[in-house]
Amino acid sequence: TNYISRQTRINDPARGIFAIDPLTQKPLTEITFSYTNYGRLPVRGTDLQLEWTPNARWQATASASYQMPGEFSRALVGLDEPQINAPAHKYKGSAQWREWWRAGSSLEITAVSVSKFFFQSTPAYLQGTVPSYQVVDVNVGVPLPRRLLRADTRLQFNLYNALNDQHVELPGGATMGRWGRATLSVNY
């Protein structure tokens, strides 16, 4: 596949202008935006995932991702080297305990580790290095007695970034800390 650049401003009015004023012979648009096709870019990588389910109540998963771009088939004369906008390494592991309290209940702990990477974007404020970060999430779900609402009802608690690792996932974005969510789902 071809790798297309981020949006590029063309300052030369002779390139990329779509309309010319018939009276003045001057461009009707002073600035035109275009995209550069850098050509073919080989990317090497792999995704591995393991899942272990020793019985109906327990499940564990682990995954590892690696990707590294190669070299472009043609020289990039006068062009900035494009960025992939993704980490080279990402690791994830989780353990789930089902029916830990009663039928339908679940408890899951997930840990994610992301290596640092450079994020390139057209708006300058969304461009920069994303430092490596690690987060642990905890999810607990319990079914409520059917007699309460005469329907299948489930209460779910999600605690994201439980260890409160202050990090950013996008340059210019908010610093992510611990946060939680509670949901109540009712199926009639």
C-alpha cells in the first residue's frame, strides 16, 4: 500500500490551483492544500496473543505487538520523514474471574504497557512525542436480582488507570489519570 502524507500547504500558486481569474489571470485561491504520495512503505511487525481458559470461571490473555516501518522505495528529497503514529511495542495482559460472587458476575483486571512514539499531525499542537505509559484497569460486573425491575439488570463498575499513572495518549491532549464509570443496563 502507498503511504499518504499529512496535509501540506503549497505556497507556489502555480502548483495545485484549481481556478484562475479570467480577467486578471491571477489565482482565485492563494493557498492550496495537497497530499504527497510518498510511495510504498514496507512495515514489518507481528501480533501475538495467548489465551488460557483452565475452566469456565477463569480466563487469562496476553498479547504483544511489534511494528517497525522500513525504508521508502524512493528518496525523500526535500520532504520530512513521515511518522507512523503508533508505538513500536505494546503489551497487554488480563485475567478474568467469572461467577466470583454469583451466577453472571465477573471481575477482570487488565494491564497495558505502551512504548513511547512520535505522533505527527497537521495541527502543530497535536504533534510531539507520546511518552511510554502503563495502565491497569479493573472491571466488576454483577447481575441484580430479577425481582427488582422484573428484567435482566446488570450493574457494571469500571475503574480505568487504577494506579493513577499520569500520562498522555495524544500530544496536546489531556493528562489521563484515574477515572471510573458505573453503568446500569436493563434488558426487558
